[in-house]
Amino acid sequence: MSPLAFRVLGPLQVHGPDGPLRLPPGRQEVILAALLLETNRVVSTNHLVDLIWEDNPPETARTQVQICVSRLRKLLAGADGEVSITTRPPGYVLHTDAGNVDAALFTDLVLRARRLREHGELDRAVRLLRDAVTLWQGDCLSGLDSGPLANKARQLNEERLTAVELRIQLELELGRYDGLVGELQRLTCEHPLREKLRGQLIQALYWSGRQAEALEAFRTARRFLAEELGLEPSRELRELESAILAGRLPAPAAPAPVRVPADRAGEETAGAESEEASEPTAAPPSPEALRQDAVPHQLPAAVADFVSDAGRLAALEEALTGRPGRTTVGLAAITGKPGTGKSTLAVHVAHMLSETGFPDGQLYCDLRGTTGTPATPEEVLGRFLRALGIPGQLIPESLDERAEMYRTRLASRRVLVVLDDAAGEGQVLPLLPGSRGCAVLVTGRARLTALPGAHRVELDVLAEDQALELLSRIVGRERVAGEAAAAEALVRTVGRLPLALRIVAARLAARPHWTLASMVQRLANERHRLDELAHGEMTMRASLSLTYEGLAPEDRRLLRLLSMAQAPTLPSWLAGALLDDRRPFPSDLMEPLVDVQMLDVAGVERTGGFRYRFHEIIRVYAREQLAAHHTPEARQEALARMAGGWMHLAQQAHRKVYGGDFTVLHGDAPRWEPPASYTDEVLADPLAWLDAEQASLCGMVEHTADAGLHDLSWDLATSLVTLFEVRGHYDLWEQTHLSALAAVRKAGNLRGTAAIRASLGSLYMSRNQFDTARQALNSALDVFQALDEPMGEALCRRDMALIARTSGDDTAALELYRRSLADFDRAGDVVGRAIVLTQSAHIRMRQGEITEAQNQLDEALDIYEGVGYTGGRARTLRRVGQLLLEQGRSDLAVLTFTEVLELCRDSGDVIGEGHLLRDLGHAFVIMGRPDRARDFYDRAVTAREGVMDFSGGALARLDLARLLDAEPGRSRELLVPAVEVFRERRMGRELAEAERLLASGC
């Protein structure tokens, strides 16, 4: 396939080995265009339906989309290159190298040009921008009939013009004035409203010695804007005219080059040289490189009606982006009382600086400093490391090790870290990067004076003119101007506190027949106060009470009950659970609270439903009302329904992963079922849902434990092992289980206690804490035997067998597996049976019982395929591949390993991917194909070390060194770091072999 197989920057085109491929006009063109604009990303079927039929799709729309995709697959099958369309819920993904799509290549070239400009490489940046614009063959997707796609095309067309303007600006800075005049005259005729182009034309004419023509160009712009729009030229154009008339127009100057750390400077220079020497094609990044270079964008949305002081923004920008010669990380702390807009200011500044100041990403975390359970530094570092591409299994447990790994990942990057609602300096200090290229923006109620070198901003109430501006933006300028005196009285009455002003203004906006004076009178008559949040003669409670009393009785009840939820954001089904209302669209219950800003919309779920969030002050107020209006029994019943909803969703997620209620114990606590359509849609990818709701689910385990709902607490905790085990969240596994364990012990719940102890035994086994694991499993087994609980006995004996197998006691392991198998059969758990068959087959292989091992693996595969458990199938297929190698059937082993490798990549299992790359290397060694083996071992090294799995990387290095007898230099390069890892991790056998190879001169 040619380097640019797909073109969207102009008419839609697809090129194959023999030239352009003919695309049937209509729906297939629209679908292909949509997939290409989101190359390697999921495009939902609903979105494709909207693109084709917009507001009136037929009942068969989804089927017709499937047919079009099928035809596109056949069309692209003839292309000479790696391109495919795969189904991935909730839609489809077009997989191809980014360098095959002109739009992706254009974006990459412009980004590289901007970085070169930052480092003073203007000439090279100009060449890249010229190459980028040359990719265009007309307006984006010209000739394609789709209104929604046209909006995306207009965005790309705008980016093209922006790239042209940037290239011209750089050429002006390089002094190439004469050569730009003709081009700029043409561009200003084609785009007469773009004042930046007109300003560039004026500068090019002036510095070419054509002062009179420069002034005439300004007058032409003024006449056009006045006649067409009734506007004066922008301030920038007017300043150009004044400078020309005064003879003081400065020549365009390039910005000072950005200083980069020494270890990154080499990368920039090398990159610039390669850009000059090669064609502008983008090499496809490997999966390992993508993980290594993960760019997080975690900032919440900024508010549209933001009001602040320009000087404050400039000071924060300088503190974060750095003064010349700065040698430390940029650090700023925003503090102040509740409701003063700390988070709003932080998010606004972060968005303002994200693209130009911190192109390598933005990390964000709510530290929950004002809640009863502030986030620990270990928890935050775990989240940040995952966002930076580190799998959960490889994140160390100790705070110091996590902090070291975090600083290492950020050492050569320019990343902004936003830490919202910090409890104190002790929570923040471990989260500071070590690189001067990074910056940290912290908010909190405490003054945070012990943060070294921090620029501090202490927010107070708004100035009166800012408060009036905020009121005008929400209520309307005409309304405020019509009651100027009342508006001034209103902002004084609410103490110019931003949150209070927003709530009152929303109330007025919702009732246009109310006067501002009437609102002042209502506030003046309010006597109750939130004691800890008093401010002058007006308090937050008065403002909140006014809004609260204006709600319908059922809306007030919902607000009170929602305050019990401890989740960071609230899904809409919670409203139905708390009110025991089973309507199909529970978001309708939330919206009245959003209308008066007692709830905020925090985001959109994959189902299209909204997520909601309390402001902390409003939650405090709602909890006061909860205590005043609801008995403890009523609160407990509502909490049980809310927890029952989370339990139902977690149980359904486990069923979708495992194919049923397999390998898990459940209690008898009642469930509350959200709408079935919501459940089906949100659990289309069950592990993704568990990941997204992790904080809410773990919080509910602790909440139910504290409230005495012990049956729900232990049931939910053990159900979450579905997530903890796959993602390596061992700290959360332990934390939730210890909370549940305390609750079931206090209640005398023997079955729940045994279930938690058995699950903790699995955790300790995963951590190689075998003695502790045995104690927990034996304790649980005794209870399960007394209760005649076959599922519990099966789970305990299975894990005890694995401990025995790992310890080398195959005889004891096989006996335990035999008894576990009988227990699973008694419980009717086929997946549990398959797991035992797969694990014990490894012992059979080791003992030379190949036929028995094969029979066990075949049965396990049949079970997994019958229930649809993909993870179990992948693990069993890997054992099948190893068995095939033992039998000398290397070709089939390679095919099997390759299939499992694809399964691992599809599920995001980077650890499994590293294992399979090594397995393939072993297979090719046995087949006598060392060149292929070297390739897979090399990729295994990159994959394992790319996610900081240095033990796995060292093993792959040793594998590779064995094949390099003829290359002693390369072998030594591989073995020296491996020896250090083996010595540090006490891997004696591997260390001895690596040292022997080094000593032999390899």
C-alpha cells in the first residue's frame, strides 16, 4: 500500500496496489469517511446511523450499517497493506497505520512543526508546514453528502488555514517579506474576514519597503469590515497602522527557544534532522510505544461564564510555565474559603496552558481533602501511573517506590498536574514531579504555606464589578441594566461569593417574571445560617434554603437522599433507587435539581445518560436536611436500595465476564435493578464499566460496612475481585475486604466471614505471601465445611492447590485439585471446573502425561467457548500452545500463540502480551529459525521494559543473548542490565546462567 492509502483532505480516495479503488457513492463513503476521521478509535453504530439518516433513521438502520461495513471489509481486503475494520462495542474500528491517512499525517506534521518552533528551528518548521499543506487536494471530504460530517470537515479546513497562517508568520520572522506578498494578496481575497492574514500582508508590504501599500492594505481592510459587518478593524490591525504612521513598527521576531532538559534535547535535535532528511510520512507507533508515550488529558470541562482578574491569570501562567533559568518544578497553590471558585480557576488556567505550555499531557485528581476520606498519596500515584501507561500489576505497593516510578515517567516530559481540594501539604508533597519541565497546580481550603517555592493565590469574594459581570452573564445584561441598583444590592447581599451568586442567578434566570429587587427582599428575610460558612450579613444557607424551598416536595426528598451517596459522580439510576421509582429514564428525576444548580452535570456515560455531581457545600446542606426530615430507618432503607443497585450491576458485570455466576459466592441481600436497557448498554464492556465505577463501588463496600449492611458489603467486595484480579488492584482488594470483614465479624455472619477470608487468601497468594494465604484459606475452609458450602470449599481447595504447585509439591497439588473438581461439580460451576482442569494440566505436562493434559485442556476449552469466557480461553490456549511444543508440533504451537497474542492485545493485557511474545520466541528457537526468534525476543524486551516490568524484560534479554554467540558486543549489552535485575530480585538460576554467558565472552 502506498504511504498515503487514504485521503480525506479533498475528495475521499482509497488507493490500492493497482491504483485508486472505486468506492460506491452514498452510505459506504460516509461510513468509511467517519472511520478514517477516527482512525484506530471506536466509532459507535449510533453515530454512523446519525451521519447517514440524521433525524429520521429507518428501523433497519443498524442492519444496513452492518451490511455497509461488511462490503467495505471486502473492498479493503484487496488493498496491499494492513488495514481492517473490526467490531468493537459500541461500534467499529478501522485499524491502519496512522501514516496511511493524510489527515492524521497532516496533524502530526503541524504538531512537529510547532515543537520545532518552540526550539527555534524556524526553517525546518516552515518546511514541515509546507509539506502538511501540500497534502490537501481541496476542501476536506468535498463531494460527500453528510451534514454532521461537514462539521468535522469544516474543523479540518480551519486547521489548514491556521497552519498556513503559522507558516507565513514563521517566514515573516525569518525575514522573507518579498516572497510572501503575492501569496498573502491572494489569501486575503479568498478569505477576506481573516484579520490575521490582513495583518501579515500589511507587515510583509511594510518590510518590503512598500509603506504606502501597507497603509492602503489597512484602509482596504477597514472599508471591507465597515461595509460588510459594520465593524472596526481589530485592535491588532489598528496598532499596526499606528506603528507604521509613527515609523516604529518592529520587525517580526521569533520567540525565544524553549529550553529542554539535557536528556530530551538530543531527542529534539535528532527528530529535527530526520525531518529534514526524510519524506513527511508518519511511521506507525507500536503498541509498546503508545503505552510508553501515553498522553493523559484528564482535565474536567471549563465553565463558559468564567470571571477572574487578568493579572491573577498572568501571574499563575508565569509561575507554572517558568521564568528564564528556573531549575525547579513550577508550583502554584490556590486557596480560599468554600465557594470562592478555587477549582474553577484551576481548571480554567490548566486548559489555557494545556496546548502550548504542557503538550505532553495534563493529570488531574480530586484529593477529597474536605471529605471524611481524603485520597492517599499511594492511591493518587496509582491512578497517575496507570494514566501514564503502567499496568496495575507492575505498580509497586510502597509510597516511595510509586513516587520514584512517577518521577521517572515525568522526567523528560512537560506535564501539568492539577491536585484539587488538598487536605494539606503532606498529601501533596509525594505527588510533586522532579522535572523542571512539569508544573503542579494545587487547590485547597488550608493555606498550604509549607509547599516549597509555591506561588500562592488566596481567593476571596469577587470584586463588585466582577460579581455584576457574572450576574449579567447568567441572568442577562438587559435585565441587570434595567435594575442596576437592585443588582448592586443583590451582589452585596450574597456577599459576592461566586457559588451563592450562581445559585441565586440561576433562580432568577428560571423565572424571568421575578424582579431582582424581589430576590433581594427574599434573601433579606432569610434568617437561618450555615454556621461554618458565614460571610458578612449573608450566608450560604440562606441562598441554598431559598433554592431548596422552591423545589417540588419530591425534588426536595431526592436532594436529601442523594446526599447519602459518597461516589465522586452520580449516575442517573441512583435517583430511581433512592425514591424506589422504576421509570425508564431516571435522569428525569435529576433534571429539576440541575435546573436550579443544586446538582451539576459532570459528564456523559457511554449510554448517552448523564452523570451528576454535588458541590460540596450543597451536599453539606442536603445532609442537614436529611437528618431533619428522615428517620434512621428510612435512611437505612434508601441506602439498602442504592447499595442493591450497585450490587446488581456488579453481579451482572461478573456474569458477562465469566459467562454466568461462576467462581463466586453471593449473599441473600435484595438487589435493586436499574432499567434493563441501561444495564445492557452500560455493561456492553463490563470490565470498562468496573474500571470507570471503581471509586463508587469501593466506596459503597465501606459505606455498607459502616452502616451495618454486612450482607451487601461482603457480597459486593468479593464480586469486585473480577476487576481487582485482572487489573492488579491489590491495594483496593485488601482495603475493601478488610472493611467488609469487620462488618461480618461484628454481625456474626459466618458465611460472609468465610467468603471474605477465602478471597483474602487469593489476594495473599497473588502477592506470593503463601504462609498468610494458607492461614486464611484453611480458616475459610473450616467454616465452609461446617456449613456444607461446596462452592466455598471448591474455591479454597483450588487456591491451596495452586500454592502447593508453586511450591513444587505436585502430589499434594493434584489431590487438592481432585477434591476441588468434585466440589465445583457438586456446586454446578462449570467455569470453576475448567480453571482446575487448566491449572492441573500444567502438572500433567510436567510429569510427561501428555494425553491426560491434552484431554483436560480440550474439556476446559469446550467449557469456556460454551459460556463465552474469553479470559479463561486465552489462558487455556496458551497452555495448549506449550503442550504442542512439547509434542513437537511447532507450527500449530505458533498459530496458537499468535491467536492468544491477539486476544491479549484486544483485552489490553500487556503482561500477557509479553508472555506470548516470549512463547513465540521459544517456538521459533525449537523450529530452528533463530532470526524469527530474535525478532520476538526483541519485541518481548521492549514490551516488558516499556511498562517497567524489568524482571520479564531481563528474562527476554537472557533468551535473546543465548542466540547471539557471534555478536559478543550485543550479547554483553543485553546481559549486563539483566544481571543487575536478577541479582536484585534474587533470581538465582537465571543469574548464574547470565554470569556464565558473560564470563564465556558472549
